[in-house]
Amino acid sequence: MSRESGVLKAWEATVRRTQAAKKRAHSIFGTTSVAHADDGDIDCAGEVIEAELNSGEVYHADRILPNGDYYTGQWCDSFPHGQGKYLWTDGCMYVGEWSKGKTMGRGRFSWPSGATYEGEFKSGYMDGNGTYTGSNGDTYKGNWVMNLKHGHGVKSFSNGDCYDGEWRRGLQEGHGRYQWKNGNHYVGEWKNGEICGKGSFVWSNGNRYEGNWETGLPRGNGTFKWPDGSFYVGYWSKDPQEQNGSYYPSGSSGNVHWDPQDVYNVDFSDCKICLGEKVSILPSQKKLAVWRSSKGEDGVKPRRMSVDGRVSVDVEKPLDRMQMWGGGDMDEYVAGCCSERTSSVGGGGGGGRGDVADYMLGLNLEKEGLGMPAKMPKSSKRQGETICKGHKNYDLMLNLQLGIRHSVGRPAPTASLDLKPSAFDPKEKVWTKFPPEGSKHTPPHQSCEFKWKDYCPLVFRTLRKLFKVDPADYMLSICGNDALRELSSPGKSGSFFYLTNDDRYMIKTMKKSEAKVLIRMLSAYYNHVRAFETTLVTKFYGLHCVKLTGPIQKKVRFIIMGNLFCSEYSIHRRFDLKGSILGRTTDKPESEIDETTILKDLDLNFVFRLQKSWFQEFCRQIDRDCEFLEQERIMDYSLLVGLHFRETSAAGDLIPSGARTPIGGPDNEVGPRLSRVDLDQLFLDPSRWSSIKLGVNMPARVERTVRRSDCEFQLVGEPTGEYYDVVMFFGVIDILQDYDISKKLEHAYKSIQYDPTSISAVDPKQYSKRFRDFIFNIFAEDETNFE
């Protein structure tokens, strides 16, 4: 009798909570018809409970969820599945197709503001073809990728303007046509939401400009034409000092006093690009309150999931747990998952009961061969030794800083991006003498006398402009009051590396042969980085030489490069990857490996997974960069990869995607995590993408891999299904080694002892193919649906 009495009390409690939830929902959704709770409701509740226990069965259900949300439609395994309608308490609504708790397929999402999206969804995101109508009247119809306009689309603005063309990550990019309400229109290239590249602008009065554009205005070579046949040809710039061209009137008519600056000050004054409406909250940010059939103690809040199937880690008010009468192993297993929380990666409870997130997301963290949870690398102190007075290279550092200050600060005319061939001439160099007492052009200093050489100064000045490096910031980073830091040991080539105090720039000493290679390929390098802004090859900012006068007569050549790992994120793992096997492991014992250790190909235990559009762009750019290096007969380059892991446990274990921290609220969470909710926040404001570029600050996931014990040189391990949220940094480095006689001899010698395909020194064409094959094996598209 006691057992029956306990069951009856649980039943009554469930019915009372259901009735209370219905009343709350009725007060929110006044027009929604909700049946009164009577004896029929109890019978219905009994049917619902019975259906809940029949795992895998799809049936129709009306749900008043614990937080007041309302769902009606097809249901399966505690989730919306099939056609259904979900109403949130804030007024948002989705009607359409579901798959295991996620909006998947065609559907319609509406906001309380009156905005709507109707089209395709994937894993909770607006993804595919769809139409968005904003509350202000803006309308976009076209392609979407993860909530962003991406591909071809047409946007009609509420003020009467219209854009028809290509989009990329939420902004106009590629070829497109923008029509203003006043009749003006532009047809041509776009970049980051601005007119940029080549295009034609036509005014309603018949005037026309055809030529180059930059940041929304004419910049570069172009032609302005009038309806009467007059035209102006020249170089365009908003700076009157750069403007240069010729006016050609039509016969005796024409305005010979016309000023080209009128185009900027008058003609473009009312031609602004509409920014459009920002979405207040995205569909993938909406949470689902999950109805769970489970046993356990009272007081445990129900898990909430977003519409893309993610378990919420947000702080929520405690809600009474929905207790259902039922039995069976599965019901007890779910109850166990809801009541047991573990902090380790593998889960802790007996019987395989881990975190509820593991159950919901189907994560198997105990795969055969995976072993212990992955550990966070040991932290280390800041890299490098500060070069202070008494250091053997102190004078060299002073000379370098004096020379950079002289080169960057020297007055020079504003350079056009269109450089003449003479600027790349190997003979184009400037020598400057720095006596200790100073001279007409140099300041006095405390170091010994030296000579300073600038190689192709105009080219590198223009490169810095192309890479958007501010001259004052550049000079301050290298030549400010803070000393440089010398890395502890030289590289394999014998070069020394120095870092600026703010970590933005790296200075590397060079051999004469490397300097010759760079000067030889400088024109091709310049054209390549100018043509492809997303290039992954090293950014070079300056090539210089210090020659000490006196008995030593020592020459030191060095190159200034961007530091790939300059970021607010700490870099936990670093990999130097070539795609070869011979000698491609770190020579440090495990106990000495820390965050600054450069690991190699055979140390790699991850596959890198990028979101679809990023992965496609990555593949295209790797192909372009490798083709460029192959044409320049360059080999022995590598892909430098840095990983910042977003989440770890207190014990130092890496926490896989979907795993949870111990119960107790937000104070127990170990650190920030770039989840897909965080990505949604980025998507709300496309301008925030400016800090995320290909190879820089990239949100991604990595999948852990293990190598078979029977294969000594397995280059890529077997995937385990264990994923980690990371921020990635990567770039192609060491691009100054050509296939010269020394490398050919190295190849011939090592080919006698080892497999010729396993060594680094191979022909540039073969090297490029092997490198690409390897990179495309360890990088993949992230296709996980979080089911």
C-alpha cells in the first residue's frame, strides 16, 4: 500500500504542476486555446507518460513546458520531431520542421517586433534559401549560412534602395548592383560591405565614373564621363595632392574649370550605403525547455536546450523537475544522468552514467585506445630573454632600433599601390652611416659606429601600408622604450629570433642566400599579397642590414615579420607541420613540453574542423599560396598552427565540447568558452568579424586522434569523436628556402638512406603536392549536427 500511495502522490503532483503551467501559458498566450484540466486531462497525461516510455515513437503532443513555453506538434524521445509549433514566453514563435529538438528543414520564425524569417533551417540556424523581413521594412531574399547572408541575395531597404549581388558573412562582397532611390546606381566589385575594386557608377543625370574604388570612393585609375562626350582620365584620390589627371572636353563645349574633388564633395554626398536592421536575437539562441521522464530527488532544475540541440549552460532560476510515473532501465538511466554531475572528461559515476549533456549529445568519451583525458599543456613564463645592457647583442639591438626609426621616420611621398618595376630592382637600396656623435641626418647614440642598409625601401613601405600597419605604432613597437626579447635558442637554420615587447613583430636574422631569395621573389610576393588579402604566407614588413665598422666588419641581415601568435588568447599548443615524416617529432621529453614547445607532424593528435564557409576559403587560399611558392621554386615551408583551448577542468583536463562543469552555478565554470551561442553574438554584429580573419582568432573545433600502435609512422591518427572548442591561429612560414644545390644534394644523400617521399628536401612541385595532401587530411569541414 505504501508503494501505491507514493505513486499516487507523485501522480497528483505531476497533474498539479501541469495545470499550473497551463494557467501561466494561458496568461501569456491569451489567444491560444488550452483545454481545462479535468479528469480527461489526467487520462491524457497518462497517455503522454506511456508514450514517453516508448522510445523512438513519433506522436502528436501538446506541451506546456515548465518555464511557460508552449509546443504543439509531432514529438519523439522528449523532443520536437517532425512538424510542430513552438511559442516562447517572450513572444518568439517557430512553425515548421524539427529533428530531435532542432529546427531542421523548412520553417517560419517570427519575432515580437514583427520581423520574420521564412525558409530553410539547419541545426537551429537560418541556413539555405530564405526570406527575412525586418520590422523596419527591410527585406532580404537569398542564401544564408549560419544566420548570415552568404551567397547570392537581393536586399530591398525600407528607404527604397536595393542591392542585388553576392554576400559574404553578412556583408556585400563580390560582384553586385546597388540601386539608390534617386536613380543612381553602381555595378561592380564589393568588399566587406563597401564598394571596393573595379566598378561603374552612373548618376541619374547621365554622368558616369568607371574605374577603381577603395573604401566606397574612387581611388586609383579611373575615368569620369559626361553625357555630352567630355571625359576626365587620371589617378583619383580624395587627397587633392594625389589627384592627377587630364580633362578632355567634347568639341568647343565642356567645363574646363571643373574640379575633380567635386565628385567627392558634391556628387557622392547623398550616395550612402544603407546598413540595414540588426537582429535582436537569433533563432539559434532560443532555448527549449526539455520535458524529461525521469526519477530522482526534487530540486534539480530541468535541462534547457537551444533550438540547435545544445544543452544550455546559462544561469537559470531553479524550476521544479517534472516527475513522471514510469519504469524500465531507460527511465532510470535518464534519472541517473540528471542527478549525477562529474567534473572529469570521461565522466565518473558507475554504470556509465555521465553528464546529461553526454547523454543528450551522444558523446562517447571512453573510446577504445583514447586513454586518459587530454591534459592542458604546462604553462610557461613569457618567451625570450630581455636584451638589457650587458647582453652580448645589446649594441646590435640599439643599432637596429636606430635604423628602423630612421627608415620609418624619413619623409617620403605618399606611395601608390601601383609600383614601378624599378622599385623591385636588387640595386634599389639605401646606405646610411651612423657615427656615435651623430650627423646631419642621424642622431647621436651610445653604440659603436655602424652602417645601415634599407633594401627596396619603397616596396616595404608600401607593403606596410597594404597590411594596414600604422607607421607610428610600428616605430613605437620596435623602437620604443621597451627592449626586444631574444628567444632562448636559434632555429635550425642558425638564425636568431627577437620579439618586440608587445609581441606584435618578430625579427629574424638571415643568411645572405635567404635575403637574395626574398629580393628575387619580392615582385611576385607583392603582387600575390595584394591580390589575395586572405593569404596565409608570412607578412614581411622590412628587410635591413647592419654593418659594424672597425676591425670586425660584421654584417647582420634581418627581416621584420608579423608575429602570428600575437593575441589576447594564450596559445596552449603549437604545431609546425610539413607533411613529411623523417625527423618530424619534437626532441623534448614529455616532462619538458610546455605551451611554447613547437610540436611537429608525428606529435600531432588532432584534426582541425572549420565551419563550412571558412573551410572552403581555407582550401582555396592554401591552393593559391602553394601555387605561388611552387612557381617561385620555394620548398621546405610549413604551416604553423596555434591552439587556444576554451575550457578546462580544475584538474587541468581539457573539457570536450558538450561536457559540463560541476554543479553549483557559474562560479564553478573554469573559463570562457566560444560556444555556438558565442558565435551567435558575433553574428549579431558583423563588424565584430573584423577581429576574426582566415588564420587569426578563428573559432573552430578540433577532434582528438590516436595512432595505431602497430604503425610507427602513421602521419594522421584515427579520429576518436572527442571534440574541443578552440580558437585557431595558422599561417605558412619559412618561405625563403629555394631548391638550390645544397637542397638537391641533401635530397640525393638522404634518399639513399630513407624513403625519398619521407624527407623534407624534395622538388618544389612534389613538396607542394605532398604539403597540400597532408593539410587537406588534417583540416576538415565541421559537419557535426550536435544530435
